[in-house]
Amino acid sequence: MKPLIIIYLLFIAAMCSCSPRDGADCGHIECNGVYYWKTVMQLAPGERDFMKRHRVGRIYLRMFDVKADARGYSRGTFERVAPNASMRIAKGDRRATVDSLNSRLVVPVVYVTLEALSTAKGQEGELAALIVERVRRMCSYNELISVEGLQLDCDWTPSTEQSFFALCDSARAQIALKDLHWSLSSTIRLHQLSHKAPPVDYGVLMVYNTGNFSDPNAKNSIIDLSDVEQYLGYLDDYPLHLDVAYPTYSWQLLFRRMKFLGLMNGVNVADTTRFAPLGDHSHRALCDVIHKGKIIYKGDIVRTEKSTPSEVRAVKEAIESHLHDRPHSNILYHLDYQNLSEYSADEINSIYSAGKRD
């Protein structure tokens, strides 16, 4: 390991809270964390200040998606699987962004769609090799020297479990083959808690998008205690170390004749000349409305959902009651100053404080 990397990691370790726990054998450090989930990375001054003020020691950086695509890779058996929407660092403040990233631990994240996983069935080893090599090259190109590990994000189900687990095993082998000294982690969705744990060093429990956002009658599909409670019993004996990610975002959902049409943001539903309140944070369009090139037709319903501090706190307390004796890190999804500005410093500290051992 290069001396400069060692200096960075020692600095980061000082920022983070370390303590013995299950999963400690993989060298996983307890840190305040954030996800960054934009294709173009351009840290606003407020976002850099947020990470410094709240001692964020780890950033989960989305690198690209792997999807089924007819164009696909130009070689091998993956003519129908391809990387999509790769991350790039904006040129304007590239140096400041790279320095900010390298002052904390970086975990590249790759989202693998179920379609891509099915297409690669039987060739998970080759897919893993392509993923690990692409991530390595992207990290090198972007001068990321504090990379701690790789995270695979996939909504695997019982029918695709074997293939995803094979992908994890192969990714671990590729990491070792390339002498990268990375850990391997995966996201864990609530419904996956009832199944076998994947062969990774640790998982991140995704406590957001807990409901069905396409359900016109859902109370809050971002986070709702009633959606979470049915899975909490599986936490008590879950064999994998888990960190926990909570939402700090909002969105709007568009429905027409009770059918979900898509996600939106920034629709001014407070304009009473165009929208009428229906209760439960929903509004009906009184006329055709053009928003960001899309038409909201008269009669369409716009439902606004938020991850409010009170709802996050209620879910967090329920989860902590099952993880109280298992120290872990808490993570915010995701780093966006406009959304984070809706939370006070005390509310952010409250989310981060759980799972930390003095």
C-alpha cells in the first residue's frame, strides 16, 4: 500500500468511531456515511460543509448500473449486458471534489438490474471480472486513492439468489486476484432479511422505498413504520453485520385513473388555480399543466411524499430496539443539500447517533 494512502486512511480512522463487534474481522470501521447517487458528481459548498460538520467518514459512490442492453459489451458472452449511466466528476471543481472524496473512505457502488443478472446466468464470473475491472479503472482515472471496498446493489429474489451469490463470490475472487485490498458489501432490502445472507463482508440495510410507490393508496412509500415492522424480527438473528441507511429525500408521484405514471419533483401543487388538495398530501390537477416538458392532464393526481424527521425517527427507534447490542454505522440516502436543508443539525445528529458505541 502506498504511503500516501496509509496517511489518508489513518486520518479517516481518526474521524470514525472504531469498536469491536460482529463483522470487525473484515476491518469495517464504524463511520457516519452518505450515499451519492447522481450521474454527474459536483459537490456544492453546502454538501462539503455538511460532510465536514457531521464528520462523515464514508461515502458510497454510485459508479454505474449494469443493465440488459442489446448493444452490450463488445466482446465475450455479454452482447446483451452493458454498463449504463456511468458516474463522472464535473470539470468545474474537479480538484476540490477529488480532495473531498479522498479525505474520507470511498465505497464504489454498482447497481445490477435483475434483467442483467438473468442475462448473465451461468457466466457470473465473467460479469464480476468486468465489473471489478471497470470500477478499478474508474477509480484510477478519477484519482480516488481512499477506496475501501466495492458494494453490489441488486434487488435479488429467491429465484435469482443463486446467481447473485455467485456474482458476489466471483467479485471477491477478482478483488483478491487484482490485489485490491477491498472489502465486499451488498445492499440488503427489507424483504431479503428473511432469506440467506449473501457471501459478503457486510451489508447495508436499505430502510427507504419501504412501500410500493405505484400503489395509489400507499400512505408513504418512501418510509412507513407499518411497512418496516413486519421484517424487524429477522434482524435479531441475521448472521451478517449490517449498517443502516435512512432516507432524507422527497418526491412526487403522478397517477392517472389510479395508474402510476412516474416520479416527479418540483410540481407547485400549492398553486390553487391549477391544483386542488385531496388530503393525504395528494392534489388533483384542475387543468392541463406542463412541467419540465411533461404534461400533467386535468384530473391527474400528484402525491407528494417526504421522509420527515418524525417518521425516520420512529423507524430508527424500532430498528435500534433489535440492533441495540450490535454496533453499526448509520448512513443517509442521499447527499443532496436541498433535501438535507429540510433537516436541522440536531435531527441529522440524531439519525447518526444511533448504533455508535462510546
